[in-house]
Amino acid sequence: MPEEMWLQREAPSLRIIDPDLAVLVDARREEWRSRITASRAVGRAPEKAHGKYLLSGGMLVCPTCGGHFEAFKSPWNTGVYVCATRRRKPGVCSNTLALPIAGTDDAVLDIVEGEVLGTRFIEELLGLVDRGEADDSARLMAERNRLRTEVERLVGSIAAGVPGDTVAPAIREREREIARLDVQLRAPRPMQPDIDKLRAALSLRAKQWRADLRAEPKVARLLLWRLVEPIVLFEPRPDWVKWEAPTKPGLLEGLVPIHQVASPTGFEPVFRP
């Protein structure tokens, strides 16, 4: 049977893995892939890119060498993010930027909570939701009824004396069209997402994630990877540096399919060392 004639139906009872668990596993695997990519960029072993600080593990990208920042503590500071390439490979990178860990973490979380977990961004995400095609069952059924009426009229013309071999090709053509329409009518009808319920679910998830972002750093970092791309620093100055973070539609994971993800709006705040 041709693939276009296959019938597909949702069967939640046959799922082996709970959808929520699958989302968490996928997020963990994505974080691991991101850490591997970030660590390979500067020649580090992937397993060493998993730090205990929010922005460690490749989340901060050096504007000078393209490597990543890492957390560094010493007797002379309470903890800063510095370019790992400069610290570990002297002479390779000239970037002396040092960002206080506490202040930088707070600045990122404040922006993410307000921008990526805010009402405006939720509305932007809802615009990416696949609304599905309109249900055209009524149109298909009307066309089928029209063809069936024509078949009956043609059959009646034979009884009225019209030669059968003259009418038969027209009858066969209409029967083929009716069979094609029957296949389309048996196919599962598209389910239209309930946007109001989805908006409520996104708002609830955003509220929970805002709380989780202020919890244990490893949990917060896992969520951060699901919400934004690695943070790129640029235009460093002695007393500030700009940064940008392209956003991801992570809030929608496991709730609905996404028709297209055209990178939702990012943001460009400023860090002050």
C-alpha cells in the first residue's frame, strides 16, 4: 500500500516511556552534547566541562578566542569567571576580563526570569505552535456526495437507453475519486491545540522554572541550557561587557509540537566586572 494511504493514530496507552521522562532525558542528553562541543573547542576532556557553577561548562563564550569561561577562585578574589584558554594556555588568549561569579549569575538569572520566562515571551512562543490544518471533513464529504449523485445519474442513464460502454468510463472515474476521498475521510482528523490551556500550562511551568533557577546550581544550569544558547560576550571594556543569548523554545518541550522554531528574540544586556 502506498505510504500516502497509511493511517496513523495516536495511541498513548502503547507508549513505553512516559512523555515527561522522555523530555528530561532529552534535555540531559542535549546538555551533555553542548558540554562536549564547548570543551572540544578548547581542547578539554568533555567530562571536565561539568562545573558546579551556573555559567561553567561552556555557557559563557570568550569574545577574544572563542573558548569558554570557567569559574576561578583564589585568595585574592571571592570567585570570578575567566577565560579558560588564557588561564590554562598562557599566550594563546589576551582576554583579561574577570566577571564576579555571584553578580554575573544574578544578572543572567534576572534577565532570563524577566525575558525568557515572562508573559511577552510566552505569547511569542504561542505564535510558534503548530495550529494544525483546518478540518476539511465537511468539504470532502460534500464532494463525495456530489460524485455519488453523479454516479447514480449515470447509472440511471443506462436504464434510460444510453449505451453502457459510453457511460462506463465516466462511472469508473468517479468511483476512483470516491475511493480517494474515502481514504482521506478515514485519516485521523487534526487536533487543534487549546491555546488558552496551553498558555496556562506555560505560565505554570514558567513559575516553577523561575523557582528552580534559584535552587541548586546544577538544576539551574540544566534549565538554562534548555532556555538559551551559550552566552556570547562582545565589546569588552574595562568596566563593562555586552552579552547576548539567543533563546530557545524550551518551555514548549513535551507540551505541543512546534511548527517552526525561528529563534525567538534574544537579548543584549551588560555585565559590569
